[in-house]
Amino acid sequence: MADRTKYIRLFDLHRRFMFHGRLTIRTMMDDYGINRRTANRDINDLISMGVQLENETLETGMKVWFLPTSKRRITIPFNLTDVAALFLGRGLFAFCRGTLLEDSLDKIFETIESQISREKDFIRLKNLKRKMHIISDGPKQLSTDQIEDLDEVLTGLLDEKKIRFEYQSSSGNVSQINAIPYTLVAYKMGLYLLAQPEDAPTNQLRTFAIERMSNTEAIRGSRYRLPGDYSPDAHFKDALFIQKGAPTKVVLQFDKSSKPFIGVRQFHHSQQLEFQKDGTTRMTLMVPAGTDDFEVVNWIMSFHRHVKVLSPASLATRVASNLKAALAKYE
């Protein structure tokens, strides 16, 4: 057991020196709970194993041990706040389980853990799972085949290759599509591909749900470059969330109980709020609200009895019709 403990300690010491660690004998004694003689022996053992340690004496007379720059690994320093932010970000992509994206996130955290130089920081890192928690809202589950499709999409995106895939529309029709992949979009615990189909007019991008794609392949030997003026922010600017359409002035009235929720959220860049004397909140925004724009209807209905559509009248009629149809299921 003692030999195993020493091996683990030497391994950890080597890791710390590789990642720019500068350690004194006193630091080693405090961090590992060993005496001065054992700490000195550990330094000598590392040197005998071929680790090219050097030392310098500080003004205080204390000797500090380190690896020369040429023998170190290049690292990016992280503090625990940085790690906490990355941990939250990782949690938001928990629905990517089993994909290359999850593998890459795991590698990032393995790298971070290898750079933690103090035992107490390592313990605090492990405790993040209890201090940070993400509640998933119905994440989409990708099958094994769909994970392979996503891998091909990532290959196309990162290597700038065109892709070929079969796509099943919401009506069930399947079509063969060759496209230039522009952007992978994460929305409501699902992944979507924003792409330019080769048979569509230039700059008429389409959004494809990853789970509806099949037999996807990055076309070997094909190359493309994104237009210099392309920006996903600009593309989705007028969408409420992900559905594009002609912007329409929409006016909603929320009841009193909604103010604490509505008053602190920015649903769209065009959103304007007016707090009425009677306690209600009036929201005005410019979003797609035509007959084919279902996203705004679903969003409004998510507020149930707490909201009323003031305009346009056509949107109010559509919401009312959907609510009546929903109520009929309970009659």
C-alpha cells in the first residue's frame, strides 16, 4: 500500500511540474502530508527516473523546484470560476451524450483536472457536480445511427466539405439533399443544421433537425467557403427563436401575476414592455406571425390563461382556435 501511495504521489508531482508547477519542499510536505526527508527523496526519485528538474533559491533562502520551459507542456490557466462556467456549459449540452461533442467536452475537463495543482482545488472541482445542476427540458434522444449522422455533419462543418443526406419532413416525405453546412444550432435540447441546399437559390438557407437526417456523409474531395458576410446572429435576428418569416407587429397583454416573470426576460431583441396602471404588462415585438409561422402560436399558448393577444387579429384568432381545440379534448 505504501509503494502504491508513493507511486501515485510521484505521478501527481510529475504532472504538476509538467504543467508549469513550481514547488518547494514545504509545499510538498503540506500538500501530501509527508515529512521533509520523504519530500527530498521524491525529488531525487523523479530525477533518477529522467525528469530533468531544476531549482533556484529565492531571496528568502527557500529552494523552489521546476521543469525548464522546453520540457513543460503549454497550458491555459483556469481559475475555479472559469471551471464553474465551463461545467454549466457542459451541462447544457448533456443531450449530446454519446456524440463526438460529448467526447470533446470530456477531454476538456480531463485537461482541466490535469492542470489542478493543489489537492484542495481538485476536491472543489469534484464538488461542482453538487454545486451546479442543469435541469433538462425534454432533451432529444439521438439513436446510434443519428449519432453517426451528426459525426458526418461535424466532419463537413469543421473540414468545410459539402454533405449529402436523406431528410424526412414533418409530413413524412423523404428527399435526397446535397448541401453546404453553415452552422450547427442548439435549440431546446436538440441540434439543428443550418445549411444551403445545392438546388435552392443562393442565400436561402434551410434548417434541418438532426434526428430527421439519415445516411449522412461528408462528400470527400468537395470544398466550400462560407460567405464573408454570413452571420448566424444576422440570419436568426428576426426569428422569435428558430423559425424565420416576415416580421409582424405583435402586441400581447400579460396579467398581473406574470410581471415577475415577464419583467426580467428578454424574449426578442425588438421586445418592448409597458407596465400598465392596472398591474398588467403590455409587450410589443416584431416577429414572424403569418399563417405558416407556428412558433409564435406555440410560445403564446405556453403562457396559458395569463396572456391575451391584442394584435394582429389574425394571430388572436389562431391562438383562440388552438385553445378551443385543446379544451374540446377535455369535454
